Amino acid sequence: MLTTSLSQEIGLNQKLSPAQIQIVKMLEVPACEMMQRVNEELQENPALEEGHGNQDTPDITNDGGNGGGEDEEFVNELQNEDFNYDNYIEDDETPDYRTRANNYSDDDKTVDIPFTAGISFMEFLKRQVYLTKMNKAQRHIAKFVLGFIDDDGYLRCSIEELVDNLAFQESLIVTEQEMTDIVHEIQQFEPSGVGAKDLKECLMIQLSQKPQTDSVHLAQRVIQRCFKEFSHHRYQKVTEILGVSNEALQGAVDEIIRLNPKPGSAWVGTIYERHQTSVIPDFIIENVDGVLHMQLNDDDIPELHVSRDYRDMIQDLSSGAKPTAEQKKALQFAKAKVDAAVWFIDAIRQRNQTLTRTMQAIMHRQQAYLMEGDKSLLKPMILQDIADDTQYDVSTISRITNNKYVQTEFGIFPLRSFFSEGMINMDGEEISTHEIKQALSEMIDSEDKAQPYTDIELSKLLLDKGYRVARRTVAKYRDQLGQPIAQLRKQMKHHDNTNI
């Protein structure tokens, strides 16, 4: 017997408002794209105008913006729509979204240090999205997924994590199968192997895209079935497991060592692409008589204000007799455009304040390095440290520091280069991993290539210098420096392609 019943449940759901979403997205925009973003908004929204606005605009008293209208039904309808005329005229006569730290004036001129770079790896991937057969919605999701690909070209988030992040950040719901299909599409992009979750999948993707010869087929079997043995160069064990000859295995190994273990870091673009793009710093730090001064590089961003004509239109349409259907439609249109203009101006204001506060926290922690330019003076610092200093969420700090650059008297650097883990040396002092990596790099560069140091030997040498670093940590740092294991460094003396 079937029965029906009613029940109540209490739940807590978090949903970002359109204004909050716009502010979050604005944090990700670097200086080189900000002017383009402003121009696009100016073209799309007639209620947003460039310039100082009308300085002769009189003050408006807080009368609800109803203009003395006597139609009770009409007034209530506007109130139900949360309409308040004051919201459209209160603070946009003189824009205040520009942010200057340390009392920089608008007359100050700062010459950018020339710094050129090729098209970014991420931009290269995003361009390929439009070459696929994906529809508009799928392309939007694909570009969202690309944001999780690291500098080496790996997508280390699981499908479940991507689905959850998409739902929270974009309010879009997709199935795991739909997300899997989009990830597989991205894995067909150039450079070959991009979008893999780990080295094994990266190599398998690259092999699947090569002409399918006998050696390539065997290489796929080696990676699929004997990846651990192959990684440790236990070739005899591999031949036993697969039942192949040494000659056949050699052909497979030759195919594998020509693959790229880090497809992202290897992509450099064409000669034209490498020289066509200039990196524009988002922040400028100067040393003035031993005091660091920082400013946000927003000189190219015009001052914005809400159109006086649109505000007058709202006042006229919201006062007097009951409006016609056409007048109501015009009022709704004007409100929507003014709302969008106010949101955009506020998004820029909050973006600049958030970026400035974050950069000031970084500058405070890395003051010694910014004064001297010596990398050994970089202090250990992680995203959580800046999140604690600014009281922002870690995800906000991550967005701010991604694809942003700061100009110093020593050059232009990505903000991410200021972050590193730390450890305690033999003297009990906390040191940055940058210092350890630099020492490790010097050891490898100066080693005898006929007998290169093993990770254990490198660990002992670092210990002699006062750095207590475990073998596993040495292996991780060596990999981050792009250096292979000792056996392959020895082989590299005779084979240029053995870089896996």
C-alpha cells in the first residue's frame, strides 16, 4: 500500500550573487587584459560612460526616488522590485575605484621596464577550445577546466572535484560522464600529453597519438603493465613480464625516451609568438631612500561613471502618473543597465582594493628580498600566510596571484615566484626552498657527468652545507628543476633525447 507524507528539512545553501561572481572573476583579470575588459563593458552597456561625469549634478535627498507620485499601486510595484532611486545617483559623480598606495598622485609617471614573453601556455590552450566541435556550453566548461591545469600541463584534479568546483564557482551542474568527455577532448590538444592526471597517463596519451608501429605498441604495453619496473630501469624484469627480446624492448624504450614528461613546460610557441606579447606588470614597487613604495598599475584604466542620461530617465519614468506598458519596459531596461554599470564600477573598486592589500602583505613579508634582489633572502611563504595577513580566503589569494606580475628595480617577476615552502637549517633558522634549490642546482651543474650524484649523495652534500633534506625531498626538488635521475644525466652526455 502506497502512502504520501510531508516532511520539512533544514538545509544551508550558499549561492553567489551576480555582483559577487563579477568581482570574483575580476580578480583573475591581469593588467594586460583589464583595458580590454573595460572597453568591452563600455561597448555593451550604454549606461556606463568614460570620464569624470557631470560635476554640476545636485545632491539628491533620500526620498525613495518616487518623485511625489500619488499612484499607490505603482509605488508598491516599484518597491517590490527593490527600487530606490538613490542607489543610482549616490556615489558615481566622481569615481573612486582607483587605488594608490603610499600617496602616489595621478601626476606621477612610472616607466615600465621592457619585458617581453611569448603567448602564455594557458592562452595557447584556450585558443584550441574554439577549434573543437564542442558547443558553446561545453566550450565554457572546457575553459573552466583549463584553469586547473598546472604549469607542467597536468590536470591533477579528479573528475568529481571538477564537477563540484564547477557547481560552486559557476553554478553549473554537469554529470561526471559529461565532464569526463570534456577532459578527454582537452587531452587531444597540443602539446601532446596535456591534461593528463599523472606521468603514466601523459606518456600513454602521447603514444596513442604517434603512428602505431610495433615499437609504439610495445611501448604502450611497457607503460601500461610495467611502468614501475621501467621507471627503475629494471629492463630484464620487463622482458620477462612481457616475453619480448632485448632488441624489441630497446625499440620501445627509444620511443618512450623521446616523449615529453612535462608537456606544459616544454611549450614555447613559434618564433613570432615568442616576441609578439609584452608582459604588463600589475604592480610597481620602487625603493625610495630605503623605503619600499608600491602602486597598482592602473594608469591605462579610464575613470568610469554611470550615465547621467540613464539616471534622469529612471527618475522621469518613476515619477508622475502610472506608466504605460512601454514606459515600464523602458524603466526595466534602464534599471538593468544602470545596475550592471554600478556592479562593474564596484567590481573594479573592490578588485583594486583587494589586489593592493594582497600585494602590500607580500611586500611586507618579502621586504628584504625586494630591497636587495638576492633570491637567498626570499622568506618561506605560502598562500595561507597571505590569506591570514589579509583575512581573505586562500582561493581569493590564489586567483589574485595567478598570472599577475610585479615590476621591481631588479626586473619583472610573477607573483607566484615569491611563494615557497620553508624548512629549518642546521642553525635552527627557517629558510626558503628557493635557497635549497639554488644550492642543489649548482651541485648538479658542477658534477662529473661521467659519475653524476645520486639523490642520496646530493642529500649528503646538502647536509654538509647545513641543509637537512631527505632523499625523497631531494628527488622532488630535482624534478622541479627539470633534472632527471643520475643514470639519465649520465646518459645525457651521449644522448640528447634521454630527458624522461
